[in-house]
Amino acid sequence: MPTANHPATPPDSGRQVCVIGQSARWMAESCLRAGWNVSAIDQFGDWDLRKICPVDVVADLNQIPAAVAALHGNPLLLFGSGYESIVMRHTKQNWRFPVANCSRSAAWKAMDAGYWTNRMNREICRTPRIAEPGKPLPAGRWIAKPVGGSGGVGIRWTGECMDAGSWLTREFIPGNPVGVTAWSNGSHTEILGAFQILAGQKEFGAAEPFVYCGSIGPWRFSATEKRQLVPMVDEIIRVTGVRGLFGIDLVQTETDLVPIEINPRPTATCELMERLVWTANPSASILPLHFSAFGLCDYDDNFVSGMNRAMQSGIFLGKAVLYHDGPLPRIVSPRHHQELIHLQTRSLAADIPLPGTKIRPGQPVITLFSSDDSPEKVRDQLVALAASVRNWLRLRSPNM
């Protein structure tokens, strides 16, 4: 059921959906393809989001409650990137409108790795060790993640157990990082797809070792890994109570799959899955499936079956977030803006900054896309696109 205390009507063609997140553009586009009216509360307010719907731009996530309170009518709220941080910072917030996300309790359990790692059945899967405050770290490599953080921002290597109120200190698991997207309504579960995670990639301007830089896929697991993945997902749902679309970041080692993070919301990878299904159905939207978990739409397996076919098509897609890694802010000129729009018209870019936008060091600049017949070719194309954009914007130029 919706997390608000009153029922929500189905988001039919007359229903307003407000998408909320650090970057809400893909969700707004998906809502429009599903035939719904949409508005957005977004941290960047890029050109291509403003082009399709009304946008309220917030400077940071702390301003979201006030922006929601200013909404008119009775919109359905859909939180995307940053939902974990919003739940953590505003624990008693009454959103006043129906919410199409898993409950606050499920979100808390999902983002607290100390909670779910201690409750999962070890016979089903291995989980990373979590450091105990006040005790020396056991042997191995350890990282510290800001509590309520997302996108890999702020994660650092550590040799000690950090303050448990602000940090989660956990074992680092070496291997291949993979993001799995799943869906559940509590009685029925679907594993929709998996994509290799790009993190801390210097080619995309990442200044931190674990910051999210994009995804490439679909990623295919062996038969043995698939047999491990299904009960792992079921166990995560049992322990946390997540509903709707959600993401599981895991590490593919030489011997097993190890879950390291649960994202209790539609993730950025959903956009790539939509693009895969577009090859056969250009109007495909993944969000009706998400809403159906909360009784807001009838369940329809069209997207699930479309994704199953796309996984076998031999087409690989990738997206990369390009960051500004220069020493000083960079202003997007009208000429730069037009060059970026040219990429967008060729389906190679999104999240286009407006002319005059000041991009500070460490901030995302643009999202890039590529497709080909192998993951390696896709990554090479993304790296080449990123180099071109960096050259246009002189992102590393010391004289600005």
C-alpha cells in the first residue's frame, strides 16, 4: 500500500505524478510515456527536464519537504535518487500526499547494512562484515560510507571504525561490481536485469574512488550464479520488506555473489532497461510496473517480458555520468549548450545544463549514452564521448 495514510487513486491520464530526486529527468520521461501528467522537484533543473514538465529546483535535499508542501492538488509522489537520504534526514515528515515508494520502515532497513547483514540467512549468501564501534578492525580492507549517502559519494578507505552515528564501516569485497534491479509486491517477485557498475572512473572525471559513474549491460550471470541470485533477492525482500522497483549492488567474486548495498527505490539503471526495451517498443515505461506493487496500477508483465527478450538480443547499452574534475567552476556558454543539445538529439546525451549554469568541481556535467554489440565497445564509446565533451567545455582548463 502507499506509505501515506490515505488511499491513492490509480495514476490514470488525469493524475498528476510529482517525481522527486537529485536527478529526476528519466522518471519524468517515463511518466510521460505512460500517459501521466508530471511535474518534478529536482536538484539540477536541467534543460531537457524543464522542456517536458514544470520543475521546482532545490539547492539540496533539505529543501524537498518545503517544495512538496507547496504542491497543489493531490499529486502522487515518486522519490528516486536520494530517497534514502531524505528518509534519514526527515524521519517524521508527513508528506501530506500519497507516496509510491516502499515504506519508511523498509527504506530504513534496506539502507542500514548493519541491520540486514545480521539477519540474512548465511546459507543463502555471504554478506560483508560490519565493524563494531569501539573495537579494532579485523584483518582485511575496510571502507566507510556516510549514513544515508547515495551514489557512492563520500565513501572512503579507512583503517579504523568510524563514528557509528555518521558512518557505516564495512569490509571491502574485491570483485566485479554489478547492479541488479528487481521488483516485488510482497507475493510476486521479478528479477528484471543486471548491469556492470562503473565507479570511480577517472575517464569520467570521478574525483572519489567509489562515486557512481554509470552502468553497462545487460550483465549475464552463469547458471550457478542465477541459482544463487534468486534466493538472495527473496531473502532481501523478506528481511527488509522492500516493495516496488529496487536495486541491489553486489560484488561478483570468483566463487559467489555478495550483496553490499540495497537501494529501496527505482534506480538510475531503470533508464537503461527502458532503452533496451525501446528497441522493440519505443513507448515502453517501467514505472507502471513499479506503481502496481502499491495497488496504483494493474500488474502487467509487458515490460518484464520485453526485458527478457532484450536480454537475449545481443545489444549492449551504457550510460556514463561525466563529472567536472577541474580546479575551478566552469560556466556553460550558449555555444557549449548547443553542442550538448546536438548530442541529445542523437540520443547520446541527457541532463543538459542550461546556458549560464555554473558547474563546480566534483559536480555532474552531463549523462552520456552508447550502444553496441559488446560491453567493451560500449565503454570505449563512452570514454570517447566523455573526452570530447571535456574538450568542448575545457573542464580541466586552469584559466577560466
